[in-house]
Amino acid sequence: MIALESQNMREKAWNIEIKAREMLAHAQELVYSLKALMPTQYQKDNLEAMLALFLEAQGHPLPEHSQTKSPSAISRFLNINPWSTREMIRVVRSWALQTVFNLYLAPAQNTALK
């Protein structure tokens, strides 16, 4: 009985690790898609710096905590540079829906079909 529970826990841990890897792959695809929307390398660099602030999860997502860009550069990126907010929203929304479908709904459909 204990061996069976241990096996179940290992399987669950393995499934969680697989899901985390899938999410990471999807997140990387999203970042590349968002960077492709930026018209210049300068804007791509600022987007990367801004995303890094959120991904560090240190509770300091403010521009002055960036290690790679100045606060004024990030501010200009957010407030002055022309980039399509609508297109970014479309990309993020599409990515989120596809990820939810791939990770949660598609496996359930495959199981139901068996």
C-alpha cells in the first residue's frame, strides 16, 4: 500500500514537472511573439527589461530596479514609443487561450475519447 502511494506521488510530481516544462515552452513562445511586435531593437530591449522586472518576482517591478535599462528608458518605452497595444493584447489573449486548451482541455478530451 505504501509503495503504491509512493508511486502515485512520483507520478504526480513527474506530471507537474512536465506541465511546468510545457508552460515554460509556451511562455518563451509568447515572449518571442511579443518581441517580434516591437519595431526596433531598442524597444525589444526595453520590453525584455520590463518583463525581467516582473519575472524576478522580488516585489520590485518598478523601473528603477531594472538591472539593464534606466528608469527613463523604460518610461519612454511605455509612454512615448509607438507600438500596438491592441496587437499585444491579441497575442497575449490568443496565447493564454491556446495554453489553457493545450494543457487542460485537450488532455481531457483525449481521455474521454479512449
